[in-house]
Amino acid sequence: MKPNRFRDLRVVRAASAALLVAGALAACGGGSSIGINVPGPVACLSTQSGGIGFALGFCQGTATGVFQPVSAAVRITPGVVAFPSQDGYTLELVFPAALQAQQPLDDVIPFTQLNQPVQDIRSVAGALRGQWYEDPLNADPVPPYVALGDFHRAWNRLDDPATAKPTLALGHAGFGLWQKYPQASFGEHYLGAWFAPRGATNNANWPAGPVARLYRGVVVGMVAPDGSAGAALTEPRRFSAPIEIEVDGTGRIVAGQIGTMTTSVTSGSGVVVTSTLPFGPIALSLADGVLNGTLDGALSTAVSGTTNSVAGDYEAGYFAPDGQNGAEMAGRMRFTSGSGLIGIGAFGAAFVP
């Protein structure tokens, strides 16, 4: 991967925030003239030791999210019934050593049909509905707990999955989100993106042919404020968006576009409220990668140097049965923005004949 693809935006926003703090201290003489110290928000372990990863740590007290290099591996055991899903999952989380040394965070969590909440709103990300699992499962989320969402079958959030046709239905790839609240409070948590084969084996070979191929699907993810002044949000929100990917005759991604990102948040009255992020269409660049291996490339917007600018990167792979190279594609992404938001996401797409 190439983390410098989106490092510059983070440096600029961090520098701006530092200047604002310095200016505020200078304006009041560097402290109180009568010796009263007003404590600031308490920092969290989740925002320490940040690194480049496809996960975020978020601290509610400081309204700050940072990238965290958390490894998230998912194993899927496909079930027979599509809805309610009878799939089984195992999520294995490995945290940075600096965090693990201060608090036990590494985990291996199994999920089954018994871990699916009754409340449909908990399975919503932006404009879409997927399949959601929590351990332990309660009538309402009670930390500490771990959650996993899979959107390989995704519906319009207003539709009834029991009767409506899904917006996306993949048979060979799973993708989605995970969350971990490690303490008995909502004060801090970790969240990330994942993708994996639906089953013990997978044909990851790139498709080859005389003509280009087109894939269409969806992205789901989470955005969070980066702690800088003027960030567009004060808390994390899930999002969804359409995605279209172009592949050349060798199987390499040559271009792609992520459409309007719709966010969702559940109000205090239990109503899902949606809005759109201030990003224009996000472009996927030409991908690097060794034949039949992981593809990786950059994310960017056409409008640079404004609050709508986005920079980041992605990785992806192919998923198919034997003899059908390139039937599906799935991957994950991470990005920063000039509007004070950072984000992670996972995507899945099917070949369009």
C-alpha cells in the first residue's frame, strides 16, 4: 500500500489545528491569570498509537478519530437460507502492540443467527440494509460488545428484506463493517472494514479477455471527525454509496467511481435520519498489483484544495468459483478529507455482462 497518497491532507489539517490552539493560548496569555486551570476533554486509548490501517479509533470526549492498524480477519460459513441469514462468521481482531499492552483488545468472536438483533435499524448503513450481528446480543446495545455487519446481500433500507429484491446479491464474496466497544461505556470504540470469501475456498484469478469488463455494486463504511476545528461532523456515522469499476482485458482496474455518499444516524426516538456527505464523486485510479494477487490504487476527487477534496487508497480482489474467473470483486478503502473527516469502507461488486 502507499500511505503517502493521503498523508498530505492529514498533515495540513493537523498543522491548522495546532495553529488554532497556539493562537487561543496566546490570546489569553497562555493560561489563566488567576491560577484556575480548566480541564479539557479526556483523551482515550483508542486514539493513541494511531497508524495507517483500515480501521479507526474514536474518542467521544474529544470528538476525534484516528486511523488504527487493526488486523481484522473474517471467516464465513455460508448458510442455506438467505433471510433471515443462517450464515456463520468468525471475526478475529489483532490490535497494535502498544494498545494491547495497555488493555486486552485482541479477540476472536463467533457470530450465528442467534446474534442478529430484532431491530432492523441496527443493520442500516446510509441508504442500505444488510445483516447485522452483535455479541453479546441485547435488546439495545450495551457495551462492552462487538458487532459485525455483512452487506453481500444489501437492500434499500426502506424495503422489507423478506419480500423485496436486494440491491446487491453476491454469492462468493462478503464485505462489511465491524465495531468493538471494549469498555462498559460508549466513550470510545474501534471500527473497521473487511472483505472475505464466502466459504473455505476461492478462485481469486484475474479475468482475462479481449475486451474490458464492468463491475457495479455498493460501498458501506464509517466516517468520523479527525478532531480538527470545523470538522463537518462531531461523531461517527455509517454511509453507503454506489460504486462502478472498469477493468481491462488483463483483469487490472483501470478506473472507477464512487457516487454520492449517504450517511445515516439513529435519532433518540429511534428514527433513522439520512443526509449526504460533502464529497463529489470519488475516483479510483489505475491499480497496481501482481497477476492474480491483490489490486491496490488511489482514491481522489476531481476538486482539489477545497473542503470537498478527498485522498486515500483502496485494495481489492476477485471472488469466483472455479472456471468463472472474475465473477465478483470486493475490497476496502480508507480516506481523509479537507472537511475534517476520515473514513474507512468496504465494497462489493458483480460483473455486468
